[in-house]
Amino acid sequence: MQIYEELVERGLIKQVTDEQQIKDLINNGGARFYIGFDPTADSLHVGHFMALCLMKRLQMAGNKPVVLIGGGTAHVGDPSGRTDMRSMMTKETIDHNSDCFRKQMEKFIEFGEDKAIMVNNADWLLSLNYVELLREVGACFSVNNMLRAECYKQRMEKGLSFLEFNYMIMQSYDFYYLSEKYGCNMQFGGDDQWSNMLGGTELIRRKTGKDAYAMTITLLLNSEGKKMGKTAKGAVWLDPNKTTPFEFYQYWRNVDDADVMKCIKMLTFIPLDEIKEMEGWDDSRINEKKQILAYQLTELVHGKEEADRAVELAKALFSGEGDFTNAPTTTFVEADFIDGKIFVTELLTKCKLTTSKGEARRLIQQGGVTIDGEKVTDFNLQIEKERFIDGVKIKKGKKIFHKAII
């Protein structure tokens, strides 16, 4: 099976322009493709992870990735999928976030001569002459067509700033610039980017007469409308300082049953014939599938050693076996204690297991907190400082575990 057919089989492709041309380019290693990542935070999250996996697959098949850091477009903000305007970031924040993205991406994509390249659109967008851009690029866009684009529709009711309205033009110009300077002939992205990507292909055709192609990726998790990488605690980050390897492992370990095989197909590099065999497993083996998924992805992002540790920690938490050393941990200091004790509500809040003491009380009343193996029933409970020396083991609900030390 060739790479394009494999992408289809894995359910990765949502929609494409000019399918036969795209298939020929990808299968013959002729795609010089780019995916853009706006540095809106100081870490990539699992929403980016799917795009990185796609880039890796295509590079392994001989195609050439162009990784675009959106240091320029981040000054504007992508309105796609948003109900309000993004917070404006300073140039210093954008530059810092861009540096963080670069370091993380180097773990997934092989850069170097005749391999992948990394570029930052701040290098050309921030120096553009506004009137020249209006004349050379703006004239190629129909405002009527832009207003019909999905990325703008939901914002039209609540208000779309002129700043954000320019995002499509800037993203389209990126594709044109990369086509001219690096021979880029294809763009990939999430299906919320489709209108912007079509703008880029049309701009290239109008300005150069060349053909350019676009392909969008299927949204990964759709059970109950949830977005990939979102949990009750927020985004799941690739930075181990923001989401520990164990928390990352547990995120995938706890995906909905209906999404497990979809995730295995889309994100792991397990051969398709092995995946087809797994699809035939009895329903009683669902936890085995989840363990395979969680281990494979944790190893890919954090390495084998951290994946092994996550498995051992899971054993410690769920079956009383293994090593508890690597549990997510909060460190307390002398000042956190009054007369050598701390209220359990304070403990839960400082460990960020609850957002407030009120939430902590409600959780305890619902029977959702266990300390060192014993269920907490009194929200006025105080825990002695001496217990923190060996580590206080906290369980929230059935699946969230934490350790507190001094």
C-alpha cells in the first residue's frame, strides 16, 4: 500500500483539491508541503500532535516538510473556530513561544540538508509594505467570497475585527511566498483551515499560473463533540513541565472506548495489518487496546524510558504494584502549614486538584477524595506535616492521582 492510500485507510484525510495530482505527488515523494503552527502558547499540545505525526509519515515516504512557525500571523490571530478575539501577544512573547515550538518539533521531524526545513513567517510578513500588499495580493480576493468562508461565519454575528479579517490574506500569502522561495506545492491543515488554504492555492494560480494543492486532516476525537486534547484541566501539552509524561499517558489511557481504534489508526505507527487484527479483538480487550495506544504515543513524545515509567506508575496507582516515585507531585514548604498541619481543602487546592476550597468541600461531600488509601469524609480534616516527608498520596475520583511532599 502506498502512502496516500495508507493515509486514506487510516482516516486522516478530510478533503483535498485535485485528488489525483495530490496522490501522484505524495506517492512519488514529490510533495514539498507545509503546515503552519501559530505560537499562541509556550508549548505544542496534542492538537498539534496529529499534524506532526502526519508530517513524519510523509517525510518517511520521501516527501519534504516545510514547518512554518507563525511568528507573523500570531500578531493578528486566527479567527477560525473562535467565538471571540484572541488576546493580543507582545512580540517578546511570540518570539519566546516560537523558540519553544522549534525545540519540540525537532523531536518529531528530521531537519537538515535535503530534509525538512523550518521557517518563520515573521521574516516576510512583518516587513511587508501595506499598500503594496493591498495592490499585489488584496486585489486577488473577493470580499463576498471571504465573508462566505466557514472561518468567518460564526464570528460575523458576534463581531469580526478588521485585524482578524486579514488573516486569510496573510495565510494565503504564506503559501505564495513558500511556493516562490522554496518550491512548496502543497499545504496541509485542520479542516477549519479549508477556506484559508483555498485562498492560498488560488493566489498562487492567479499570480504565477502554477498549480498548488491543499489537503485537510480529519478531526481526531469527536465523541460528544469534544475537541482533541481538551480535558477538564485544560489542554494536554507536549511539554513535560506542563503535562507530565504520566498525565499524557493517562489522557490516552482514558479516551472514550469509541475513539480508541480511531486514535490507534491516526496517531500510532503500528502497521495496518496489525491494526486490522486488533479491530477483531473481543470487547473485553478494550483496556489492552488503550494501554497500547497510551504507551505508543507516550514513547513517541517522551521516549521509551518515560513511557515505561508511566506504565509502572499506573500499576502502582491502580493495582498496588510498581513504583510510585514518578507520580505528579506538588512540593509544600513550612509556610504552608499552621501549627504543623494543613486543611485537606487547602491541600487539594494547592495541588490544583480543585480550583477553590468550595469545590474541594463539594468533592469531599460527594466521596471523591482519598488520602493515603482512606476516603475523606470531613472537609475540616487536617493533615500533619510529618506525613508529607514520605509523601501524601491523593486520589481524586477514580482516575486522578497525585502526591504531595515537603
